[in-house]
Amino acid sequence: MLSLFQRKRAAVATAASPTPAANPPKGLLRPESAASLLATPRRQKLLEHIWQRTSLSRRQFAVLYRAPLERYAELVQQFPASESHHHAYPGGMLDHGLEIVAYSLKLRQSHLLPIGASPEDQAAQSEAWTAAAAYAALLHNIGKIAVDLADDSVWHPCRSHACASCASASCAASATPPG
């Protein structure tokens, strides 16, 4: 399961890779980079909150937190977190993941772990427990993504929820299955 978060090493190409089509087929979305997915002001604010709740330098944060969060963003893309409950909109899974990580670190700050250990041991293990809370929060719905990605049906963001912004004719027209 952790292989979902590990970058695959690019094999040395012996033949030129095909150039992707300029536009994906109607009803499909082209995968976005982590940078573009995380670029919204709200997501940037969540990333800042996550960093502030760690005791790491920016460089350490980039390796231990930012890189896994970027890989998560690339994995979940524009998936909603649910079909009809919380975060049921394109990108909802990414928002939900970032919110849960930020909230778990906020809760983590009020607990000295491991319980019953000496203050010295708690201090020495503090950042490891913080990372454990963040990773557990990030992974709490990963099974959902694995199941959703294994489904053979074509996913389209406008068919997965019913928000006011998707009541427009253009969105409704694009929500019909291709072919």
C-alpha cells in the first residue's frame, strides 16, 4: 500500500515516449502536477499550518512532510472525498487530506507521547510522534483511493456531486459519459 506514495524511478527510455494529446477526450481530465494542485490560497494556508505545527526547518519539512503531501496530491488529483457527504466536490479528497493532517497536528500538540514515559523520552520522541500523527491522518482514507482507482468506470467530477456551480449547462453537458 505504501507503494502508492513512493515515486517510481524513471527507466532509461530506449524509444521516444509518445507525446500526449493536446486535449484529453471529452469527460476526462488531464492529471495535474502537485504544484498546481497545491497552489490555491486555501491549500497554501493549510500547508503553512502544518509546517507551523512541526518543529522542523523548512528544509526538513520539505523532505518529511511536503514531499509526501505532494505525492498524495498527485495521487488524489481532483477526486472528491465522497459522493454525497463531506468534501463532495472536485479536489475534495485533497482538501480533506490536508485539513485532517493540520487538525491531527493541532490535536497532537496537546498530548505528551508516549504516555507514561519520562519527560526526556517524550522530548526525544516528540517529532517522531508528530510525524506518525500526520502520516496516519494522511493515510486514513487511502483505501478509498485504491478502490476508486481500481474501478473500471470513467470518473467525471460533475457526475460525482450536486453543487450549485455544476448546475450550469456547460458542466451538465460535459458530465455525460463519453462515447
